[in-house]
Amino acid sequence: MLLVGISSSALAALNVQTFFIPFPEADFQTSLKAINVTGTPVGNSMKTIISMVVPTAGTVVRYDQWEDGYEADLNAPVQSTTQIWGDGNLSNGVAPGYPSDLFPAGATVNLNNNVALPRAASTLFFDGRDRVGCTAAIAVTRAGWGIAPGTVLASATEVYDTRRFGTSYKIPIGITTGSVQNFEYSSLHIIAAQDNTSVQVDVDGNGSVDQTKVLNLGDAMLVNGGVRAGATVTSTKPVQVHELTGDVGSTYESRTFAIRPTSLWGSSYFAPVGTTLSTEVHTVFLYNPNASAINVSYQTTTSTGTISVPANGNSQFAMPMNSGGHFFTAGGESFYAVGANDSGAAASANQTHDWGYALVPESYLTTGVVVGFGPGSDDLAAPTGPDQNGSPVWITPATSTTIYVNYSGDLTIGASTAPNGAKYDVSYNVNKLQSQTIYDTADKNMTKARIFTTDGAKLAAAWGEDPSKAGPGAPFLDMGTTIVPFPQPSLSKTSALVVDLNSDGKTGVGDTIEYTVRVANEGVVDLDNTIVLDALPNTCTYVANSTKVNGVTITDNSSPSTIFPVDESGYTLYSIPPGGFTLVKYRVTVNPGATSVINNATANGGQAVLTATTTSPIVPAGGNAPTTITFSNSVGTATTSYPQNGNVYVKVTNADLNTNFAVVETITVTVTNPTTGDQELITLTETGPSTGVFLNTTALPSSITGGLTQQDNTLYALQGNGLVATFVNTLFGGTFTANAVIETSTLTKKLYLTDTLAMDRVNPAAAPLDTTTAQSSPIGSGSSTIAVDAFSTNRGSGLNSIAVTHVTGTGANRLMLVGISKEDDVGASTYSATSVTYGTQSLTKVIERNSAVESECEIWMLVNPASGSDTLTVNFTGAESIDSAVVGVATFSGVDQASPIRTNGSNIGASGTASVTLASAANDLVFDVLALDDARSATVTAGQTSRWSLIEGTADSDGIRGAAST
């Protein structure tokens, strides 16, 4: 029996998103002071709130403070001030609110600071300019205000990850937009994602650069007022831009907008926020960046029409009561749109429930959103949590639908079940363009809530004060944000007949179907780590090496059970950009007996699982002729027996198997010896064009000593063994068999005990030795003990072959086992042994176990190796300079030569004890091989004897420990 144990250290997942927290406190204070020149002065203590919602369990968040300089590589942080949350390691940071340092689905991190100004970099705060990385998509929101005058002069904004940064921006509103001074003060807050970023700002949009600044990673730039609609921000490397506006001298009026690069603008937008109080109108402001006027059409629940928007200018639209809106250009001209709450009265008003948000283009809307920040009010009194419920989530659907709300953010928890299987707490039937407000009446906080549809209806969403519910001052929050559409895959699947064996145009048994799975990203941020899974039905068989992703062939699996890379744990699509898609293609053949092939594919991006199904009816395509199969001699005469070491032939007759009457065709038949377990695949050739009679023209030799390995072109068969020939008709279905037997010699000599404690009729005392019965197999076996003979090792890195000098003993019934422990640094199972030889003898692979975390094992064997000294050579493919391998050779005596291996198994682990559980029998010997990534230490447990334990490469780096024991 063999035992393979693999222990490896998993690599930490890489960040798929990186964020920079906007609005450094000093810049934020400067803007608030510029607006508030008459009211309670803005003090030197600033409230900073950073909200992060983690929708996917197992996400790791890395928080990098700006004060002591940024990490050189946030995927591998080294600074003690950098917090790593969600990895379960309490020594590198504990996720706030999660003492086990593990995030469940729907986890929320709320970082709440009072930051004193002026700032000293020696004091760490969770504040503006900090950098955040995460291994799965999260929702990040930045909010804040001065402790004085409080939440009446506040700001909040959604935060986009760096992949949504840009190098070209136009500003949609400014100091001349509208007639009531909503944006009398307009400022820009800019942060760079890379070093040496040159930023140029044309403040008034007249084509001349007014301000220039070179920023390094995380540096900020403030344009302190004077910004007009049409102003431009250009940069040599990507930056993020936010606009903070206000009415100078008001008490108090301000609004904040996240500005997207012009490359992410659109020609169609949905507005979820309607007017709820007639005296505090919600207004949508449209900006036309084009050189000529455009007509923007609008639809609401009460009216339709068009609005003319001047070139490089603004127009505005007052939203009806309780209605969302759709704004679009018939000709596809691009524009920008923002919403401003409490913005339609005289210049001296508009300061009670003032907040703003940026509309999201229709092309980026999805069927679900995650609320990154949604408190009903500030928390000023016990119990902990918002004191009031004045700020809901605002939703409008692009089509009439049912909206489902899960307050916890965990779709496995909820009182009810949606049609897609997700759990939810409450649902709403909502008409197209209706503005639906959603409150959590239990805790007055919508943060982390998941809101979704199941019928494909897309949603636009925002969070902010409702004038009909919120009071005029504290604890209510004069702020709001866009709720960014969460990355959401769409899934479709098609099938096509690509190999039609009988050219009838119908899918039949033996034909080949190609499936195409299309996974698209309909969100505004990248879709990362989507798992595509297809558990093929038993009506079809995967065609090896046929899987392609975007036209590139991917490697088949070697474990756990099948070679199909899209079944079992699925195949991960690491990143799909907004509006992009990935095509996964693979092929199957139709199995005999199938009447249809029903195939389901799923896509799971950490949200609800999507399913797409195809059905291929299987049409019978003939096959009425009878099938006969017989064992035969070389000319096709049927037989039921063969002498020992005789040649085996098989004949199959079926006229319908001839699918091309002009050529000689072939089929394959399997010949099996159930007693020895040997199996050989042979090719039968048609005796002539269109005869329908098939016979192997090359004999299959049988042997009483050779052919111990399956598919080695020799059938291992002893006297009295039965043989089975099996033909599977892949064209028309059906399995057909024939039987034969190896003839038994008539023996009359006495029985003698052999040196291996078996019995035969060879007289050991005869001189010369009587070998006339040497072709007869032993009549029985005794019980012997397996003995350890010798061990030899070698190791190397980046080598295409490793040689080991080994001396094999002279003991009877020998077996050689070779253990190969590898560290495949690519982690893609591309570094493997292609062949192993001992002198001129070739070894057979017993088992191989690979893993995605670099450590891999293989065991090869050779029955009855030649005694004496010789060289064992292991040949590799895919060797990289940082790939390492340890090779060990072991020989044993007293091993059953017919069935040397009882069973085998393997396991993978990341810590603790490497172990495999297998069944054994008396006098079995257990041989195990271990591959330990990064060359960590390992010791055997009681009852085992270490045979080798070697390190190749560098410990705790790109190395491997290879070990074996018995």
C-alpha cells in the first residue's frame, strides 16, 4: 500500500481593489470654512467616518496609513502600522467589531475619528489619504463634518477603487450653474494613485491651464473655489476627483459629488431620488460637454419630454413627487447628470436637507446594490446606533419589478426566500421609475443592506436625507451618496454540434457538442474572482484539452477526480472590466444510451449564484444492423481459448459501423484480464472498404511474466485466467462482450516449495535444473515479509532532469518506488515529471497530486528492477529557475509481483499534520512521500521510519522539503 501526504503553505490572496480615502481633513476644513462665513465657525476638530462593507465572507482587507509612508507592496505589507483584517491572524491586526479577525458575509467596518487640526504625522488616524486594499470587492464610503457646527454642514461620498481613476475629467457643475447660488462655492479635491503624477486644472474651462501640481502616491491637491461647469482636470497618471460645493454665507448649505472620468460618462441615466416635500424640490442638473447643444429626453411616472442643454453648459429638471426619472439622448450623445436635494427655492433657502449625488450611466447598472453607508441619523445618545430614521435608501427600477431587501447583507440569512434562492427580509412591488424609499425600522441603519431583483430588472440607488421625514438639525445628516452598482455577472450558455459523425445534421451518440459560457460584467467596477462551474451530466464525456478561455486553451486538471477544469471546484475568472465579458468554451461527446444532454452552468461572483441551462435532444441515427464480437485467430476464425503466451485477436461485425463506404475504417476494443487486473486497448481495422468486419491486424501478445502494467501492449495472463473483450458502440449505443480463457497445462510432477514460499513443479535438486514446467504459474503462495533494501536521493532547482545513482539488491520479488517532491512556484501544475527510467527500464506512474499552492507529489514504480548499480533518471517539463524538486529511490524485496500495490491515496493541507487514511492488510508495508512548500520542517510520527528528508531551495522562500517514510 502507498500513502502520499502533501502539506503546503497557501499564498495570501492578492488585492483586487485599492482605494484612497478622499478629503484630507485640512483640505476638507478649508472648503467648509469657505462656505460658512456667517454661522457657527468651523472648528479645528473634524469628524471623519470611513465605512467599509464586506459582502463576501473570507475577504481580507489591508489598511495602509499615510502618516509613516505607504507600503512598497500592499499585497505583502511589512510596516507594523499596516492593519491586515480578515485573515484570522490576530498579530497583524484585528478587524474592528470581529474579534476572531474573520469577516462573515455582510460585515461592516466603521472607522470613526475626531481628527484634531493642524495634523501631526506622528499621530495615526483613520483619515483622508489612507490606502485600502481588499481581496474581494467591497463598498467604501467617506463621510465627515466639523464637530462645530456639526452635521448641518457635512459631506459624504462614495469612493471608487483605483481602476476607476482616470486622466481626463470635465466638471459638470460650478459657480455659475443654476440661478439660486447652490454652487456659489465649487472646489475640487484630487488624489493621485502613483508617484510623479502631473495634474493640470483649467478652473474656468476656457482652454488655459490655471493650476499645475506634481503629486506622488496618495498626495492630494485642493482647488479652493472658483470652479466653473466645463472646468477640466488632466493628469499624466490616473487620479480621483471629488467636487465639494456650497452657498457662501448660508447656514448651512453644501453638497458633494464624485466625478467620474469622461471615459465613464454615458448617454442614458436613471435618477432614483424624487421630490418628497413640495417646498424642498429635488433637482437634476444636466451637463453637456459637447461643442453644440443637445436634446436630453426625460421620462418620469407623470410626464415625458425633452430638455435642451447648451454646448458646454447646464440645464436643470425639477423631479416630480415620489418619482424617479430616466434621462437620455436619442442620438447617443454623452452627458453628465447630478442630483441636488433641497435645491429649487430662493437663494436664501435650500439649506435644510441639502445633499447631492452623481447619477450612474444605465450601462453600468446591475440587478443588485450593496449599501456602503446608510445610517438614519447621527448617534448622539444611547443606545448605540442612529437616534432617528431620516435618511433612507432611494431606489428606482428600469422596469417594473419586485425589489428584495436583505438588511444583514448575508443572502443566506432572512425570513423569506426569493425566486433565486437568496434570503431576504422585506420586498416591494415597484413600478418602472417609481422612487421607492427603504428604511430599516429595527436599527435605523441601512448600512450593509443588499437590495436586488431576480427578474433581470436593473436598479439605480442613492442614500440621503428625506425632507418629508428628517428634521432641520442634529442628529439628522445633511449628506448623501450614490450607491455604486455592485459588480454583478450575467450568464448565458449556448451549444453547437461541431463533430457530426454521420453528417445527418442531428446530435447523436458519439457526436461532439461545444458549449460556450459567456460571463459578462454589468457593473461599474471590475468583477473579480467569479467561479464558473459545470458539473457535466453522465450523458456526455468531456473531450480532453478542449477547454478555452477567450480563445486560449487552459490545462486540464490532474485532480481531484476528473480532468475537466470547470467541474468540481470550478474555474476562476480573475477579473472582468465593466462592460466586458469572458467566453469559456469546452467540448463533450454524447454517451451511448443518451436521449438528451441537459447541462447546467453556474457563475458565482460572491453574490447570488446564476444558472444557465442548455438541452440537446439526442436523435437516433440508424444502427439497426446486429453487432457480433468474438475472440479469434489471425484470420478471424472464432475461438474461446488461447495457449499460454499466445497471441490474442478480436473480431467485431456490424455493417452500420462503416460510416464512409470509400475507406477502410477502424474501431477500438478493450481486452481485460479480471484476474490480474491487466487491460489493453487494441485497434481493429476493417477488412476492406464497406465490409463492416473489423479485426486487429497486429496481434495482442499475452505473457505469463510480462505486461504487468495496463496499456503496455502486452496482456498479462496466467493459465486458467479468463479474458473479456468489450466493444462500446459510440455511434448507435450498446456495449458488447466476448469471453475466452488461457489454457491450463497438464502437470503431473510433484510439488516443491520455492524460495519465495510458493509452490511449483520445478525440482530444485535436479541437475541440470528441470525447467520444463517454467511456464506454469506457482500453485499457491505462502506468507513472507516485505524487506527494505536500499534508499538513494538527489535534488535540484530549475532542472529538466535529475539523476540518482542507486544500487538494487539481489533479494527475490523486488519492487522499486520513486518519490518526487516538487515546488511549482507558478502554482499552475505546469512543473511535472514526464518519464522515469532506471537504466533501460521504464517506470510507471502510481499517483500524482498537485495543488494550487505550489507543493506537489508523484510516486512511480518498477516491478522486479535489475539488481546491481544503475542510474535512475527523472525527466521534467515546465521547469522554471525557481522550481525545486527532491527525488528519492527506494527498493524492497518480498513484494507480490502480480499485485505489488494494494491501494494508494493522497491529501492536501495547509498546517498541522499531513495524513492519509487507507485500508491495509497484514504484512503490508506503507510507503509515504511528503512535499512541504517553502521547505518547512517536518517530523514523522510514532510507528514510522524516516527514509529521507531533504531541503532544496531556501527555507521560507521558493523551496521544498521532500521527505519519505515507511
